Amino acid sequence: MFKRSLRGLRVVDFSHVLAGPVCTMMLADMGADVIKIEPPGGELGRQIGPPWIAGESAVYLSVNRNKRGIALDLKSDNGREVARRLVSRADVVVENYRPGVMQAFGLDYDTLADSNRRLVYCSISAYGQTGPLRGRPGVDGIIQAASGLMSTLGVADGEPVKVATPVADMVTAYMATIAILAAYHAAQRSGQGETLDISLYNATLMLQQIGYASYFASDTAPAKAGSAAPYAAPNEAYQTLDGWIMVAAYHPKRWQALCAVLGAGELEHDPRFSTNECRVAHRDALRQALTPLFRQRATDTWVNRLAESDILCAPVADYDDVVRSPAYAASGIDSWVDHPVAGKVRMPGFAPGPAHATSAHDPITTAAPTLGQHTRQILTECGYAPAEIDAMFDSGVLGNSKQFST
């Protein structure tokens, strides 16, 4: 099963906040041993909130599960030596500092690969390791703006809006995970690792592949269209008697069926709506024709009627609706972990779909580590003697107090 597929893969994680931690979380969810290295005061993600759960960041808890944690001062010689020893035993490194920072630490790919030829080294940054903006910082919202994504969102003449979910961070994490797995596979065969340059900017451009393909074909920037798909109609949300419903009926047979279900056969024969291309060209008129029809009945009624005719549709659900739905219950994605401070924490897990079934042989899902939680355990595995570990705690090379590290 997927939860065991990466057992034996060792990952050293120098990343913080979101794109990097999500990438390493996915590797950990699939069985990799991920060692998360944080500065002695903790990474920035621990400060992201609200909301908080017993003082712990919900964001941090949600993207750092299944990892082991060590708090380490990379500004010290001893701290960097610990990091190098960890990497010498690793298959993968993930970092998302600004370009140049890891080189200044002596923890860049060229330096580390001298003693570990198979190492896959993934650098995640806002704009990449080269190019005119390489030194400029950027977070999800900034990249949504810079990549053109925000220009496509919202309604005509409305103010700029962004996707509330940090989609640039998430898609970058997914891309990084795929690239790491491909590079690791190649390294296992060739014996030679490589360095990967993954940027939020490039990933968010790739996320918009359809939009940019349409732009290049038409030489026209996409107009803001609210919930509508720019390439198909009807394919948008309509208000009902008690809410909203999303409808996609642009396929000829589904358009014909929609007209029948709505009792509006005349629309099927209206030349403005005869083909998908015509309906896209006359989207405003189509919306004016369909809106009063959908407002006549409740959302659930429409969903049932449209589904009976194989018309693609769904209620526009809020989070309460989703987590209470039978589909969510059957998804296999709902997860709980026990955290020593926050207690029981609920979050979406990593499940491929309803066919996923937990077995007694699956690794137990563990909560995000407390700061430095596994420091002593990890350093012991690396060959450090108890006295050496104690000395590093006393000197501040290792964060958190000795009694709380295992």
C-alpha cells in the first residue's frame, strides 16, 4: 500500500512554512523517514495563526505530521557539522531558503554531494535559483499575483481576489514531490543524484496551463468570469431557491438534456446557444435565460433531477456541508492524530480514494513534532555519544531543553 511504499527513504528537511513542509509531509505519509530541522526558536510556520490549538499553530500541525524533529543552530560550526552528518546518511534533502543561504552554510548540493553521490537535493524558492528575481522573496499571495492567476479571478470590474487556499504553495509541493520521486528513481539506477530547482512561480504558471494555452492561441488575456469556465458554457454556478448549484452541461447531449429538465426546449434551438462556441460567445444572454429557471427550485431538487439525466452538477458546498457529507465520510481522507500539547487534532489525511483501507501493517500516523522532540534519538542514530549531545544542548547548538528531547 502507498503508506509503505517509501519505507527506507531518508529525507532531511530544512524547509519551513508551507511548500517545503507539504512536500516532505507527502513523502512522510508514504513511509519515508523525514527528519525536520528547525532553528532553536522554531520555524516560522509555528507562528502562523489563528487558529491555534492549545497554543499550537493549526497550520504547522497540518503539514508536519509523520516527521521527526530536531532543533539545530545552523549558524554554529557544530550545528552545521550535525547537519552534514545527517545528510551523509540521507537520500533526499529539501530546503526552501532564499537562493544562496544554503551555500553560505556550506550545505549546498555541490558541497554535500562530494560525500553522497546518490543525494537528491531539492531547492524550493519563490522565483528559482537563477534569473532576475532569484533573490526576491515571495509567498503564496505574491506568486498568485506575479504569475497572472489573480488577474483571472473574480467578476468583471471587481477588485483583485486570490484563491483563499494557498494554491501556489500546494501545487509547488506536489511538483516537488513528483520531481523528487523521479530523481530518486533515477539515482537508484545510475548511482548519481541531482539537484532540483522548483519555484512557486513556475509551478503556478504550470497550474494555469489551459489558461496560457488559450492565451497563446487567441492572443487575448482571459476575462474575469466569476465561477464560469472561459472555454465552456454552461459551466458555472447558478442561484437556486435556497442556495447555489454548479452545472456543467456544455456537451451537446447534456445541453439538450438540460433544456429538457428545465422545461426550456426553445433554448436548445436558439441559434445563440446551438453550439458550445456560440454559448461561450453569448454567455451573458445564456445566464440571463437560465438563472430564473434555476431559482424556481431548491438545490437538492435540482441535483437529483439533473443527476437522473447524467448532467454534471453539484451543490456549492461550504466546509460544514462537506465534512458532514457521506462522500467525505467515504473518502478515507479524514484523519486524527494525538499531539502531546494540542491533544486530538483533526486534519485531511493522505488517501488515494475510497479503496484505501487501513491495515494493521500501516505505519501509525504521528502528529507534528514538538520543537526538538526527537533530537536525542536522531543524534544517537548518527553516532553521537550522550556526553556530546549534552554538550551541544548546553552550548545552545541544540534547541529545546534536554528533558523534553527523546
